[in-house]
Amino acid sequence: MPLQIYNTLTRSKQAFVPTTPGYVGIYVCGPTVYAEPHLGHARGPIVYDVLRRWLRHQGYRVRFVSNITDVGHLTDDADAGEDKIQRRARVERLEPMEVAEKYMWSYFDEMQALNVLRPDIAPRAAGHIPEQIELIQALLERGHAYVSNGSVYFRVKSWPSFGKLSNRDIEEQEAGARVEVREEKEDPRDFALWKRAEPGHIMRWNSPWGVGFPGWHIECSAMSLKYLGDGFDIHAGGVDLQFPHHEAEIAQAEAAGRTFARYWMHHYHVLLNGQKMAKSTGNFVTLAELRARYEPMYVRFYLLNSHYRSVLDFTDEGLEAAKNGYLRLLNAYREVRRLLPAAPPGVHLGLESALDRLEAEFTEALNDDLNTPQAIAAFFGFVTELNKALLERPGRDSLARAEQAFAVLGEGVLGLFPPRVLEQQVGGALLQGLVQLLLEVREEARRSRNFAQADHIRARLAELGVVVEDTREGPKWKVV
């Protein structure tokens, strides 16, 4: 089965066929950088990171673009209120661009900790003012926009297909605008392409319509078309952006005579206390807070254990369960790596059969609308069979293939086993040496029939997360 993607635009799963054979263009709506990133900000980047990795695994060349919003996103997420970055700048007594730089790099640092690959291009709205002005001018020339009191608005009634992504009837859409905003609009449904800058507004640029700043929606239309071209393949983002942000993006691009994205993917919310995580409400847990308590790969694993189109309610218990599941896979990977150098030549038929099933089930899962929970389940099934095979000392060829499966599918596609984690969990020379020294002391105690001391060493190691197993080949240990 080829890759099937649930396309929000058609409300159905569709076989993915790129515009240009062998090449894929992806645009993901990135963060507005005015505060520390929270867990809700991680779900989309991790999901679309797996999409990108899977497409590359299938042989595609991928251009992955994810923007940084550093201007134009107002506090009511529409055409009223204060710019979120400017408001934060006032609170922190910084320049707006200092705020944007500070939280942009904080976001990238957290994504790196989660093993999310950097975008090929991370365009910033403030760096693409000319492109946004050019797109606005095209809309004005075609009669789909108008100037009012130094601002420019999109004329929604001129574009009957507005609402097709969210399946909303244009005639039934509620205004949702303040009275003073309505007064300079022809229609309360119209939205800002360019806003006049009031005297106290710090972020301001010259334009053909006066000094102002771009609306929130226009940036993504302009930047996605610039870097991916007309009719690019996939546009992705949170389900909360579907209306009005993504709806406005489509209207702006198509009304200007451009062909826009062909597949639309939307991930659902991460909840906390039954409510959507949001900086605006204070209902969130930051990624930095989680990183202080947990290895970031536990968080990545936790998020991938739920399908991206399902709501995920965050709990500490769920994250602890994810930690235990992750360590089961990681320890199996470590054991394969440990045994491989000394393994005898040959294959193990049972392990070969388990690897065949893993590859088939993993492929089927990810081709079914990126079903990461099912792909992870395939890995757990494989590890059960692997552990049985390891008792029979499988040959080097089968072990090498098992190691490749962990490296290519587990890390290369799911992004779960970066080198720093493998080295950290194996422990490095210092940890290995200290544990080995304690095991030697324990073995000496056992030979001297001092079983109380031997048990005490084993128990203390267990408290520190080092589990010791006595085998016919001698004691083995692993970090849990």
C-alpha cells in the first residue's frame, strides 16, 4: 500500500502523489516566539518530523519549510489586540526582536533535545515583508482586497470558496469582530492583510498604504509559495489553525492567482487538566520543565504513542508508562549491539522471520496515515521475539540485521535512538567502569558466601536504576 494521508481538504484518506516525482515540499506552521515552548508545541514538530523521515526513507528528496512568526500575531488571534511579541517585549523590557531571538532559540533548543531535525528553511515573517507586500498588491489589483484607513483587508465575499477547508458556509460565518474594527471593514468577516501602525506600535514598516505591519495570515501564504512554489505538496499544522488561519492562507494565495497546497494535515491538541495547552491561558507545562524531570526521548515516545489525529490528555502516569516502554526497546537495542561483535557467523530463522514481520507491519502502519502507535506496536512485537532468539545465541548476520532495523526504523524514521542516548544509556567508560567494579566486589562477596553484602550491592544498584541479572555467563547489567 502506498502512503495514504488524511487530507483535511477532502476529508478523506488519499494516496500521496507528489507534484514532482521524487520530490516533496512540506510547509508546517511554526511557533509565534514570545514565550517558552510547552508540551503542546512539541506534538506537531515530532509528527511532521516522522513524516519527513519516512518520506526520505522511501527515497524522496524533501524540502521541509517551517516558519517563525515574529510579527503580526495579535493577542486575539485575529485583527484586534496587541502584537504578542511587542506585549512580551514591554513586560521583559526588551526590544521586540530580542524577544523573538530569545524564544526562537529556546524553541530550537527544545526541538533538538527531542531529536527533531531542523527545517531546511525556517523563514521569519519580519524578514519577508517585501514578499507579503507583493502578494497584497496582487490581491488589490484583482479586486479581492481594499484599503481602509491605512490598513488593507481581504474581501471575503469576493471569494465564494472561502471556508472549503473547514467546511464552513461563508454566509453563516459569524463576525466575531469588535465594533471599531467593523467600522473600517466593508464586511465584519473580512480579515487584515496589512494593519496601520498606531503611534505606540514599535514593529512597523513602510508600505504603499502607509506605515504598518503585516497581518498574521499573509506571512504563511507568501513564504510557502516563495520556497515551495505553486501547487506544493503538503501543508501541515495544528487543528486550531484550520480556521481562520489556514482558510485565509488558501484564499489569499488562490485569489492572487496562485495554486496552493494539495494535501492538508492537522494534528490535534495535547490537553492538560482536560483543557487545551495554551500560553494565553497559562494551562501548560513547558518542555524545559519536563526535560528537568525526564529524558526528552521519553516525551517523544509518549507523543508518538498516540495517533496525531487524536486528542492526547497528558498525565504523569502516562509519561511514566511511556518511559518504561521506551526503555524496553532501548535495552533490547543495547543488547543486540553488545552481542554483535562476538556473535558467530550465520542466521537465526526465528529472528529472520520476526524481522520480516517487523518491516512489513512497520511499513503498513506508517503508510496508513502515519500510524505511529501501530508502528511502535510492531516494534514491541518484534522485541518479544528478539528476546526469545537471544537466548539461543543467534548468528551474526541476523543480529546485524536486527541492529539495522533499530537504527533505520527506530532511529532513522521514528527518531527514538539518537547517538547521545545510546551512549548515555550504555553509560560511557566511567559509568561502565564503576558498575563493573561494584559487580566484581559483589562477585567476591558471593564467592566468600557473604550473600548479605552481595544482595545489598545489588539492591543499591537497583535503587540507582541499574538492574543486575545473574546468568550462566556471569552478571549482566542494564540501566532502566
